[in-house]
Amino acid sequence: MDLYGAAAGGGPVARRPWSKVEDKVFESALVMCPEDVPDRWALVAAQLPGRTPQEALEHYQVLVADIDLIMRGAVDAPGSWDDNDGNDRRGGGGKPRGEERRRGVPWSEDEHRLFLEGLDRYGRGDWRNISRFSVRTRTPTQVASHAQKYFIRQANAGARDSKRKSIHDITTP
């Protein structure tokens, strides 16, 4: 697949990059024109002034290839574009004031057992692989947080009240 095209003389064709606005319109057009619609790429390109059906198809193929690389773990997922052109320099980067932090869903015993199996297989600190191949229902950050609590609980095993049980007391997969 020639992603850059070739002019009649054999040289490369200069392709202009896709803007944020074009990407948003492109995404909306993909939703409006599902895969089974005849002339899909002509309909998508009609929503994008200055873009051809071939450019729309090639842009789609590049995005599919990028998603495949991300899903296989070959590259990290990129940060998403926000709607403010990147000019917002406020600190925090979190939720606006007034919104409460969402509480997480507690780990099930099955998830914890899968975590312990992943810990045996991939070792301490390899949260990405434990998340990807063992506890597929949790992100690497969630696995790391769970591990931190687990190791603290194990280190303080003698000092705690034995009546209060925790999922972290399970030590075998």
C-alpha cells in the first residue's frame, strides 16, 4: 500500500496533514457511513472539502494499522487531543472542580488470584504484562496500585488485627 502516492512522473505527491477538525469530521463521517454502505469513501470524502475518496481510505487504513499496533502493545497509546488547541496551561490536568473522584470497583478473588499468577510469571514490577496477559480486566495502573496494597499488607502481616480480613490475605494463586 502506497501511503504517500506517486505523481504521474513517478515522484511523491505532497500530502497535507490532517487537521484536528478534519479528524473529528472524518470520525463522524465514519459513523454515518458504515462499512456496508456502497461508495463509502466517496461519501466520507464529501464531508471533507479538499479530500479525495482515496485520501479518506488511506487515512482510515493508517488509523487501523495504528490501532492494531496499540492493541498488540507494540506502541503506547497516544494522548488524546483536547478541544482547546493546547493553549490551556492550568495545572492539575484533572477533572473540573466540583466533580467527585470516581471510586474504583473492588477486586474480585478471581482477579486477585490471576494477579498472583501473573506476579509469579512476570515478576514484581511488570504491571503492563500482568495486566495484558493475566488480569485482563484491569489496567497496568490498577495492577500497580493493587500490588502496592498487597505488598504493604504482606509486610505488616504480624501487626494487624486478624479479625479484619482482606483480599490481600490470599497469597496462593
